[in-house]
Amino acid sequence: DEESGKTIANFAKEHNVPLIAYDRLINDAPVTYYVTFDQKKVGVLQAKVLTDLYPEGRYVHLRGADSDFNTTYFTGGNMEVLDPYIKSGKIKIIASDQCLGWYRNEAYKFMKNVLKETTDITVALAPNDDTARAVIQALDESGLAGKVGVSGQDAELESIKYILEGKQTMTVYKPIKTMNEVALNFALDIAKGQKPETNGFTNNGYMDVPTYFIDVIAVTKDNIDSTVINDGFYTREEVYGTSSK
């Protein structure tokens, strides 16, 4: 949690121990390096895929937990794409809220409440795959699964299968193997007295933290083979249930 992270960061600084924040940034505390995915691009890709397919209509926008620092970036990326459509009147946000704790049941309750008010929904922009599947469950109970565009992130296997079935529109693949390798190399460089190579900075309220941003990839039914399967994230058998299509 946030307070424990601050305690660890301050302890590390007091004892001159370099600290690498991995995936989640520690706010308002001294951090030596930050290794993360391009979180804003996650949000950009979610909204870009959906607006390309659904450039007009009624959108439901569920963001991640406001207590999560990354939600700021995901939502910022979403809105960077959506704002011009909203201002032009092509897209209307009919419901928007955070998903407390990123809990699946909160996403489900949110979508059920929206559906009580209206079933005229073009897109449900969900922040990750787990919440996306909760949204899809609610849509399915109203006979709308596969008829409403739904985003996600994390490229979870169940959501990859939902994409193939047409229930989920897209997800965002974040190559965890690459992030692990970068973080390990950072630690090795520091141990050797070398300065790791970064490609940006992230302000955490205390300092501009040297950051290494790892690229992310939008996954749709058209590029599952060339992304998560080609990268070895899943086998063809795991995705399709057989060694061939």
C-alpha cells in the first residue's frame, strides 16, 4: 500500500540503498528509478481502438480505482482520444465512475446500474480485463454481449478468448517478460556501479524519478497470433484449444 511504500522508500534513502519502483510508483517519496509500462499509452490505445470502430454513439466510461496512481495515466490517455469526439457531439458519455479497488463486483454493479437506466449503449470502456469481463457479464444478462464495444488491458487468457468470441473488442498487451528483464538489468547495473539507461521521467510529488517506459500493444482478434502467441505469452493451444486454428 501507499504508506508502506513511503516507509520503505524513506528507509532505503536513509541507508543509501537504491530503490527501483516496479510497475507501481511510490508517491511523495524518494525513488531512485521507476520501471513501468507506458501507462498513458494504455489508455490511448483503449480509446483509439474503440473510437476507430465506434466513432459515434453513447459511451459508458469506467475508470480504475482513483486511489491507484496509474489510473490517472489510463484515464488521461482515454480522454486525450475521446475529448475531440465529445466536443464535436459525436460521442456522449452517458455514465462515468471509478471502479473502487479495481474489484470485479464493483464493475459489475456499476454496469448493472447503468443498464437499469438504459440499454442504448454503444461502448463500455472498461479499464482492465477483469472489470471488462464483469461488464460483459452484466451486458450478457441484458442480451447485449457482443453488441457493445468493450475495452480491457492485461491480455488475460479469458479475455483473449472473449475477443475471439466477439464479446470483448480489445485488450492491451503489456510484455511482462520485458519489464522483468529491464528491472533485473537495472539492479545489475546499480550493483556494478553503473547508471541504468532511462527514457523519461515521472514526477511522484517528491521528485522527477528517472523512468524506463516499456511499450504496450493493442490486441484485437486480428493480431492475437502476432502478439501474445508470437511472444510466447500464450501457446496456440491455450488460446484456440488446439495446435492449429
